Amino acid sequence: MPELPEVETLCRQLNTVLPGEKILRIEVLDSRLGNMARKRIDSDILFSGTVPAGSGMEKIMMLVGRRVSTVTRKGKGIHIQLDDGLTAALHLRMSGRLLYLAGDVPTPSKIFPYSRMVIGFSSGTLVLIDPRRFATFDVQPEGVAPLLPDDPMKGLPAPRLRKIAAARRRPVKSFLMDQKIIAGIGNIYASEILFAAGIDPRRPACSLTMAEWRKVATATRAILCRAVNCRGTTISDWRDLFGRSGTNQDHLEAYSRQGKPCRRCGGIIERIDQGGRGTWVCSMCQR
DNA sequence: CCCTATGTTCCCAA
DNA sequence: CTTGGGAACATAGG
């Protein structure tokens, strides 16, 4: 679900409540979290406090008693840094959400449908909600700084994009969404960016001129910055850390607007299929 | 009931 | 190396 703007929103909000907070308890409610074995464990609360040896959950429980220093974003990943060097790396994938509640929550804390993990801090409680259970949570030791590609919030040099794309024939939309190339663009913003840049998402990445890559870079910054300022795009169930909807859905020009008039040229927005995902495009003015 | 869709990413085979 | 397809999962809608 969340792409860069939504994750950035969560990180900024987490940084208003978590730094300095001590982790008092962790409840893991989903056996898939923490790279555990596939098989489900038949218990409502899998682990809280002490864990069975060899369960694969020891790493997560190592967090208890440590204090948060800061929260950073790596692409669409949320990295909660502890003051002793450990990092709790959270990825929300398709349907993950985070909710922060002031104060404590009584155990057991299955207070919402699809609650998968509860982390109790000194003065608040963080809840991971994830219907589809794709979210991942992993504890990384100090010094594991994953090599990341360009972050689009820090500028995307058009010459670099053109150089990387030179040998790539795949559709430019899929190129933009490749997290190994650019970290953070997902299905909503890829459509929006290419609409703003006036480029057809089906074009092979290698076919774009330097001038077109400049348009893509400019559009990317504009689209993502606005989305961050709007605290994300709420299509159905995205909410920020405090449960509020974002407002960027009011600015969407392409995504989910099939059959509606293009606000730039009056053509009709169509929904096409690319790699099993929807893409929204105005064939009249995206070339 | 069956088929398709959904904001992501990993793994595999061609 | 690159790229497309399927899988991981839960639910809603036609």
C-alpha cells in the first residue's frame, strides 16, 4: 500500500513521538513476521516477553529494553534506530499500516482487526495492522547500511537516469518502479509522474531523450513533494500514524480515473495492464 | 461459486 | 543481465 510519500509521512510522525522512548514490550501476533518459518503457530499471541529458543523470534525480542534514537526512511522501508546501534527494519508492503496510541494498551492487545504486532513504549503504543500479512519486520545489527539507489526526494539527475536506461528495453513505468534503480515509486505515483511528464508508460525506457528524462525528474519531485505535504494518498484505507486520511487523492490526475476526461487535453483516461498491474494513461497527450 | 482486483517484492526461468 | 510471470495473503466486487 504505502509508497514513498506515505512512508515518509509515517517516518516524520514517528520522529515526533518515538525518539528517547524505551521499548517496554513487544507482542508478535503473526508467525510470518521476523522471517519465521512459513507454518502458522496456533496461538493468538505468539510471543510476548520471553520466546522459545530457536523460534526465530529472538532477534525481535532483543529490542525490549532499548531506547529509540531516530527513525529514517530507506525507499519504502521504515528504519527505527536504537541508541545502541540496532535497527528495527519495517516494510509495510501491500496492506501494512502503523497506528500510534498515546499511553498503554492492555495485554493481550488484539484491539484491531488484523493487528500483527504491538510495541509498547514508555508513553505510547505502536500497532502494526496488516490484513494481507505481507509486511516484514527484521532486526539488523549495527553497520548494516544497505546500499540504496537514488532517493527521488534528494533529486534525480536526468543524465544518470538516461545512462541506466540506455540498455533497458522494458516499459518506462516498470523502470521507474524498480526499487533497485529508484527507491520509493510505486503504482500510484508511477502513473501520476508519467502523466505529469507527458510520457506514455509503454515506451521502452531506452527510448526516452534527455529532455524527456528531465521532465520525468522534475515531475517526480513535484508529485512526490506534494503527496508528502498532503500526508499521502487515501484511496481506500491508507491512514497516517494517528489515523487520519491523507489528502493527495484530491490531486490525482490519472490513477483510477479510467473513463474520465483528461484534465490537460480533454481526452479520455484509459486503464491498461502492465505486468498484471493497472496503469492509467491519456493516450492523447502522453507520447 | 468463480474470477479479478488491490498501495509490494522476491524468486525463478527463459 | 534483463525481464516477465507467479507466488506470498486476505478480502471485496462483478
